[in-house]
Amino acid sequence: MNVRLESIGLTTVVIPQGRLDFGSAAGFQSQLEQVLAGAGSKPAGVIIDCAGLDYVSSAGLRVFLLAARASQRADLAFAICGLKPAVREVFDVSGFSRVIAVFVDRANALAQTGPTA
Amino acid sequence: MKRHTAVPSDAAQLPILTQFLQEFWSAADLPPAETVTFELALEEIFMNVVMHGSPAGRVPRVDVSLALCDGCLTLMIEDDGPSFDPLLLAAPDVTASLEERRVGGLGVYLVRQMMDAVSYRRLGGHNQFSMTKRVREPTP
């Protein structure tokens, strides 16, 4: 799995591509931890744009859960967007889409996660 | 159509099993939309064996088979490790808040929800976990 980062105003967009399974979960988790730590105390948000994510298992869901919790504690806006149907199904069945803000695409997520500049 | 493979109970084998499943999918010309259920089931149940069903000092053997019959696909995962019934794991509370959410048991829960039928039995010193789902309409 590849992960790219983009900055839009004060929001960091994390873009994972490929498969988030048991094998890639630990690496993705440490990348997200670095992003969240770097956000510091500034008014900022984190969006995970999953448009390139093909697959997620419970090992991957755990990483999203930990990141959402860490963001909440740090008072950062946190959102996920662009879920493909296969990933969306796993989010829905697990009930994660009820506790993590999930948006159709990045534009919608950015509009909801506060000022971008 | 049937296929079978066997691997040691080792996390490094997961990509090999996923490839086994994907090759079956192509060979049987199954609809791509249904593949996620089986890829997920394969990972969750296999990793359960690796993490919880492998005693120190011995690596169990895991047999994986796929059988397609009348549009229903059955995935069977069998291992010779200690007796372990994943269906006895407590279901996670999928309505819990963000802070209270637990991931333990979530994998098996997803498999139970997404498959049409799942069953476990202990037979001849082996754990047999079987999962079935209709993946296409039966041929008339």
C-alpha cells in the first residue's frame, strides 16, 4: 500500500492506495501517528481520502478507529471520504460509519472540517 | 469447480492465500463485486488461526479450499491447531461510541454478517470453519 500526503490550507489529506490489510496496517498506523503528531495544537484537520483504497479488513478498521480517537482527543477535525463500494460495505457492517464522519468525496469532507486557510 | 491449497500458519502466507483466491475468481469468472466478502473472510479467519490458534513451538498447517456449486461459493479453512471455535467469540457492540469501540471479535463478526452461512466443527483433531455465499444466480 502507498500513502501520499497533501496539505490544503490547515488540513492534511492522507491518501492511501491499494490494500489496507494485516500486512500494511502497522505501517499505515505509524504514518497516521506522525501526521497527527505534526498537526500539533494548531487549528487543523485530517482527512483520509480513500478513493484509491481497494480493500480494508478489521486490521485496517482498527487503524481508522485509533486515528479517529487520537484526533478527537487532540481536538482535530477528522473525516474519511471517497470510500469505494467494497470498503464502504465493511465500514457500514462494522458500524464504523456511525462513529466516524464519512463523506462522499474530498470536497464535501473539506467543507465540513473547518476553514482551509 | 474446486481448488485447494495448504500453507503454514504464518502471517507471511496471507498474500499467497489472497492470490490463490483471486486466481480462482478469474478462472471461475465470478462477479468482482462479491470478491471482498471472500478476501475478508480468508484474511480474518486465517489471521485468527495465526494469532490465536498457533501454540508456541509448533506451526499448525492450514488447508484452504474453494468449491463453487450452483452459484454458491464455499470457503473452507481447516487447521490442525488446538480446538478453537471463532463463533464462540463475543460479538462486538457495533453501536458503541468512538471511545468505547472495541476491535476484538470484529473480524469474525464481519464474516458472519457478510456470508450467507458459516459453520464450525472440530473433526479428527482439526478445526474446520466453513463459509458459504451465493455469488451468482444458478444456471437454469
